[in-house]
Amino acid sequence: MSGKIKDFIILILIVFVVVGIFPGTGGEGAQREIPALDEKRDWWNFSTAALYGLWPDGYYPWTFSLTIAQLVIYVLGVWLIHRELQLSQNRKVFDFIALIGGVFVFQLWRDSTLLAIETLSLGLLVGVKAIPSFKQVIRFTSAFLISLIGCLFKPVFAPLVLLIFLLVLISKLKSRKLIAILSILAFIFAILPIGLDKILSNNFQLRKSYPEQQVFIYDLSKLYCWGYSPEVTSSAKTLLSGILENKNDYESVCASLSPTGWDSLHVQIPEVNSSPALRIIEAGEERTLNELKSGWARTILAHPMEWLMTKSSDATQVLFMANAFHMPGLYANSTGLFTSVGDQVIRIILVPFHILDKIRVFTLAFTLIFGLFMIYRNRSSSLFSKSKEQILFKFLLINFAITSFATVAFIANNGRYVLPYLLMSYFYLIISCDREKVKSL
């Protein structure tokens, strides 16, 4: 097949994919019905409420135009990374991983928006040269600011993004002093998005909803129902008493508790007649929230091993959680030949992704096993590379960090919560291996 025919086929596929995305899917937060920003909730952070709530709804549905916009951002980032890769084999591997990310970006979740923005940031960062100049400073500053914007969609996971950002940056540096300074700065800026999100939410007067309560409630429920010491169960029981839906009905808490997430605790479920067991803390109940938070912290500090035992269940969920490519709304209201064909093209494209998703290829467990296998393969090879092993250990470090953060903050076993960081870890691996291979040539 000639190059021109191949390019033409790819162009046709892109056109049908763009058409097939209509009218879009997702729209996390469901706050479009609330017109004013100061009436929206901060449950999904400020950036989600602002972007998803205020994106203009013109000739095309806002879900469609915003999806196209974030796809453009993502593709630009992918192109910037692709052109910096020197080896053809690495480019092909990168393109495959980038394709996975591109399909994920079809969805309008804050996780996919974060991936699009952070990929652009990474694309700008990869092109930064070791020799400082005004142009390089502007490029680095732009990459950092864009990364900061992306982190605002999930501030609590910002340290993961900054870790990848730092490892990509220092792979070009030789000065240990400069690396140490950058590491300290990265640590400081890793917590900046949390404070910035709260400042923006307060300044624009978003309705307080205390999303952090999800972790407190879920952890305390597990300690009460699954804890083994009387002190822990008694302490957790007392802390949960203030948010019981039915007074003294503690049995419904354990009857509703699920290892897959906290939602069953606060919604009506058919298996438990007296559900929901617990209520959500609403705006104005800061005292209740603070009591719950401080009690949660005290319980963990007093009984860390018991808390870790309940967290082992969460870690298992985190390692194997999938279902990151669920987009039924993508096929809604399909009329006309082009949209129908576009929907069929997307359905066909999604088939291998759904299969790989089902067999847990897009999970942290698979990624960690892959990293360990690559280390074993490198060590057993006659062409053992110490620099490659260091890159692989950093790749494992990133994914262990993702696992740790996701386990501590676990509230549901949805694969889209970790997929952006997992894909970025592969981006780091490919970029770093390409640089090391080029150095050795």
C-alpha cells in the first residue's frame, strides 16, 4: 500500500471518528442544569465545575465541542512527544500507547481531560533542551503552568503528575545539585493544586460538599465492620453515629458495605431494606466533618496495622480495577448516514480495547508485572544495561506511587481513576529509553 493511499484511509477514519463522537459522552458532575458558577458544587473540584458547567452550548452540543477540543489538545501533545523520539521502534510503541489514551479521551470525564492537558504539558517538557535560553525558559514555564491546570482536575493526585514531570526533566540533567533543587521544588509544587483548588472554590463561592468525606466514611465503615479489636470497632461506631440515616441502625452499615466502593453505603440498594445506611454531610455541617476527619486520623494513628489490613482489600481493587472505556452515550441520537457510519467505526475500534480491558491489560497489576519482567529480561541479557535498569526501576516507582495514592484515596474500583497516570508512566518509559538508546549509539 502506497503512502498516499494509507494517509487517505487514515484521514477518512479520523473524519468518521470525529463524526461518530457526536453528540459526546460523559459530562462529569451533571451540573449543566445549574446556570451560575456560584450555585455549583465543589464535589468534583473547581476546574470540573467551571469547565464542564460553563463550556458554551452552541450549534453543536457542548459535550461534542468540548470532546473535540480536548482531543485536539491531546493530539498536539502526542505529536510534540512523537517528533522528539529518535528511534522508529520507540515511535511505534509510543503511537500504540498514545492510541489507547486517544480512545480514553473520547469520554468527558475529568480523568480524560486531565490526561489531554498533561500530555500537552509533557510534550512541551520533552522538547526542553539542556542548554538554557529564553525560548527554553518560556517552554518550560508553559509546560509547568499547563501541568498545574491539569492537576486542578484531581488535586489530590498532583504529586503523581509532578513525579513524572520531574523524572522526565532530570533525565537530561547531570548536575546532582540542580536535580536536588528541582526535587525539592517539585515536592513543594505537588501540594499547590490542593490549596489553589480551595482558593478558587471559595473565591467563586462554589457550594461546599466536602468530597473528602468519602474516604473518611468508607474507611471508618470498614474499620467498624471488618476491624478485629474492640477499641477500633467502638471508636468507628461512635464516629459513624452522627451520620446514620436511622438511629442506632448499625447493622445496615455492615449489610451495605461493599469492597468495591463506598456508594452502597449512602444509596438505596435492594439487598438491604433499611438502606441507605449513612447520609452525606451537607454544606454548613463543617463541625460534623471536622469531628469525622479528626476521629478518622486518630483511629489510624492509634491502630495503623488494623487500618492497613482493611486497606489491603482496597489495594487489591486498585491493582485490578478496569472498565475505563465505558461510553454508551456516544451512540445516542445518531441520525443520518455519516453519524451512523461514524458510530459503527467507533464500535469497531472499541472492540479490541474492551477485550484488553476485560483481561486487565490496562491495570496497575499488569503494568507492575510488565516492569518486573522487563527488569528480569534486561538482567538475563548478555547486553545488560545499567541505565535501562534505572529507568525501569523509576517506571516501577511511578506505578507503585500510583497504587499507593489510589489505595489511600480509594472510594470506587473504576479504572479511569488511575489510567491517565498509568499511561503517562508508559510515556515516561518510552521517552527515557529512547534518550538512553540514542546516547549509546
